[in-house]
Amino acid sequence: MDRLRTTYLGLNLHSPIVASASPLTGVPAKAARMQECGAAAIVLPSLFEEEILYRDADLLMALEQGSEHFAEALDYFPSFATLESTA
């Protein structure tokens, strides 16, 4: 197995197998299993600022949903002008 050693990006690796970024490499237990199966390096999934901002925006929208409603919601009733014209 010593013949499989290689150098990649300045790293000395015991094999040329590198697991690319995927949902599997983001889970520590699965990444450890990949190492046991022979992966010499693992590329972790990137964390972009946009993903964090979108997640925060979704949470804020979910928390504020329905906050514009209150028990005395006057918009649910017809306007007085409509009531007077039908009388």
C-alpha cells in the first residue's frame, strides 16, 4: 500500500482517495467512516454567508407570521360607506 502515497496541495496523503464536499462529509460519523474506508482527505461542505442570511430571513418570517392580526381586526368587517349605501 505504500505505493499509493501522494502529495496534494502540499499535504502528504497515504492514498489518492479524497472525498469531495457533500451532505455525507458534513456529518462527523460518516466522515470518520469514509476515513476508515480509505479516504485520505475529506473536503467539507462550504458555509456561505448567503445560506446563513436566508436561514435567518426564513426564521424571522416564520416568527412574524400572523403578528399583524389581533382580536379586534376591523378589516374583517365591511366599511361604513358600504353599509350605508345598502340600507
